[in-house]
Amino acid sequence: MVDRPISDYQFERFLEKEKLMGARCTACGTLFVPPRAICTQCHGSAMEWVETKGEGKLAAFTCIAIGPPAMIEEGYNRNNPYCTGAVELAEGPRVVARIEGVDTLRPETIKIGMPLKVAFLRRGTGEDLRIVLGFTPVDDCCG
Amino acid sequence: MNKKRKLGRGVAMVGAGMSKFDMFTDRDSKDLFAEAFLQMGDSVDKGLDPNDIDALYIGNFTNDFFAHQSHWGAILSDSLGLIPKPATRVEGACASSALAFREGVFAIASGFYDVVLVGGVEDMSKGNTETVAEGLALAASPYERKAGFTFPGIFAAIATAYFEKYGASREDLMNITIKSHDNAPLNPKAQYQVTIREMMGAKIKRAKEKGGAVPDWSDEKDFLRDPIANPTIAWPLHLFDCCPISDGAACILLVGEEIAKHFTDEPLYVAGIGQASGRGLNAADDLTYFEATRSAAKEAYQMSGLTPADIQFAEVHDCFSIVELLHMEDLGFFEPGESYKAVADGLTRLDGPKPINTSGGLKCKGHPVGATGAAQLIEVWEQLRNKAGNRGVPIEGLRIGAAHNLGGTGGTCTFTILERR
Ligand SMILES: [Zn+2]
């Protein structure tokens, strides 16, 4: 597992195994989620895979009424908006992800800073099955 | 890293022209760029012989996607009758033609060319709204796209972070929209030629004629709060926070400083020019400012020796209302967290001490993405040469103006300061 190349492709394979993985620079310790092959801090390229706890808090969000074709296919529209946002992980990095389990018709109830837990969203079936990175409020989560 | 940069040779702007911005069913990029080119030629006070043009730099975001036609440098050059002049297409999403302008400046500053045509064009309106949205999203990061972000969605998320940090609200964004709509009818090239009040009046009149329920909006903000009149696009952004889909072209003539007077007695000079790159939502330093804008501004200020207070008016990239707020802070016009108060106090209105987006901005002038950066500089040109008519900035001795252009979701930013000497 730790031998996998540092790439977005492998990041997604980890998501399929329900693991939110990052790459840590072995020279300076900076963690990147999603992974980066080259460290933005020290330009080192010796990276190692690290599993995150999958916990964080909401840093920014939006409830989208007019989505792209892929989201319309998932059934989202003006009367059923979806939430997507930026989540600051407990380990520090910020990731962008779908936010599930919130009231998208009452976005004022969604609060920046609210604690979130990772959710691996299964979309599509058969060959089209893919895992989308998501987060849900800790309170609503089954734990 | 903090080297003070300067041009190897001064560069002057001596001509400018742009098409009307609108959604055209019967005209494509070639037609629009030709219109801008001809107007640019007419604007050169002492005349332009097209044979004297050494090279072209043309900004275009994604004609490949919108119109299934690529290689827009040489093909447009041909349509202007400028073969065999070298033509280069420049792409930096919504900042494409500000980058084309910059490439033209460098080509002259290097001494290689003397007379360079720069500009940009985009033909976006032929597809449906979903297609246009998909095209624009090509400039977002792959992570943002996978998370379902749309272009408005990214800036909406930035708005939530800014609101949370500084206590601003949707009401503050409305002030931007109202201001842009007040300025646009004074600009004959603008896509929208109506103020919010006029729009409200027209809707009320229509409702009365139809005999239906007549809206009773008390003022412009009341209208903008109406979810029927102003529906949510990506909360907290609504329809009137977003720029329209537009077609248009803009064209500028740059020459070496020492030959500028051969073309006009009133050239403008490039005083400062900055460009920087930034990261997406997942990696940016902070979600309440644009790191690339700050870097680009710093470069332009250092080069020019000017400060934010010296900029008498500016065009500031406002693809969405929230973006104008953040950028005015990034450019140093107001302290972080203060710009929404400045807008509420009217400081950025046409008659205020720091007029912003006198053209109507992207919101109302229109945003044909590849043409926008050059068109912003053309507004500065018209203002500094007293050609802006009723939207002329009423500041005595107008001498210095600037344009700020953003590409993608903050990945490319430019800041260009023009000066009349
Ligand atoms: Zn490092």
C-alpha cells in the first residue's frame, strides 16, 4: 500500500477502499491532501502516504441550485440543491468535498466551523460506480 | 523574489476599439474581432497603416469548446488581412486578453517589435446555459470540479468564508449590483442598458398590463430579495450577483514609447504591470482573499512606484459581486474586511472618491471571457482620454487608472496601471 506512486489516480483508488489519504513530505513533514508529488514548502519529492482521521470542520460552502450536467443526472435541481464546500482537516490541509446530511433548502442552518466526518459517497452503478469524497455533520453521522 | 521590475523600453497605448458586448445570434468571433479592429484603427488620432503592425497577441479562453474551432491566432489574423504577421493566441481563462496585453508589452519592451496589436475575443452564447457553465468550469481545478463545484459555486463558497470572517452579508453584495447597473446605461457598449429601478418599473408596468398581481417592492434591495425576481444560483449568490453570458471583442494598439507621438498626441503609458498565479479552494492561503491578485498588485505597484491611493479609478474583475469586494481589498484600495462598508458608503460610485467599474463591470457591461481583460483596459483608456461621456469620472486632473483581471477561480491574476503624462 505505501509503495503506491503519489498521484491523484492512486488517491482515488484509496477512496474506493474508504481511506482518505494524503502525502507527507519526508523532508519537512508538510502534509498534502490530495497528494502532491512535489512539496510546495521545500520542493522535496520524497513523499509518503499517510491516512488521515477523516475529521475536520467546514471552512466554506455553497448550496448549488444550477449544477453541471453530472449533478443534474444525480437528481439535483433548483428544488433540490446540493451542498459542496471546503473542509479543513484536523491534520491541517483543506479539501474540497460534497457536504451531505445538511438542509440545502435552508442554507442558513449550515454553519462554518461545524464539525464534519468523512463520507465515501457511492455514485453510479456497475462499471460507472465511483466514489466521491464527501463529509457529513458529526452529529448526524452514525458514528 | 522582491526584485523591482521595469520594462527595458517604455510602452504606450495609442489606439483602442471594442465591439458592443451582447448575445449575438448572427455574429461570430471573426465578425466581432473585425469590428473591434476597425474601431481601434479609427481611434488612432494620426492614423494607422495596418501594414505597420508587427505582430498580434490575441486572448481567447476556449473557442475550442464554445465554437469547436481552435487555432484562433492565425485564423483571426487572416480575417483582418494581416497575413503573414505572426499571431499568437494567449490563454489564461477569463484573464486571457490581459495576458495578451502583457505579452504585447514585453514584445515591444524587448525591442523586437515596435507596433503590436493585442486584444481578445469570446463567442459564448451559441450554446445553452448548461454548455456555457460546463465550458467555464474547465478553468476550475480538477478537485473543484469533482466536488460538483460550478463557477458561481466556487465564488459563493468564498462569500460564505468572507461573510463569516468580516460580518458582511448578502445585503452588502446588493450594493455592488445596484452600482454596476447604475453605471452601465451610461456605457453604450454595455450588455445591460437598464438600472435596477428601471427594470423594476418595467416589470410593474407589465404586471399591470396583464392584470395580474402587481409587485410592491419598496426599493431596489427589496426587489433583489424577491426569490422570483432574483433566484438562487449558488447560495448565497443569486442571479443578480452573476455576470451574464456574453459575446464580444476588444482590440488595443501598443507601440514603443519613443514613437507614440507618431500615432497620437495623447498616448497612455504602461506605468505598472503585474501578473501572478494562485491556487484553488483546496490549497489557497486563505479563502477570504486572492493570493494571485495580491502578488500581481505588489509587482505593478513596485514597478510604477505608485501606491493604491494614487489609483484614481479602476476596473476590478467582478464576475460575481463578492469578487469585487475581495479584490478591492487585495489591491489595497481598502483594508481587509472594510470594502463592503466602503461600498455601502458610496465611496466606489461614479461620483465617489474611488470609482470602481465605471463601465458597468463584468456584471453589466458583459463578460465575453477572452475579451474582458482588454475591454477593462479600454475603459481606462476612455476615461483617461476624456472619451467616457456621461460616465466620465468627475475627478479633476484624471491621470492614473488601472485594471484588474482574474482568470479561473483565482489561478491567474493581472493588475495593469495606465498613466497619462
Ligand atoms: Zn517539504
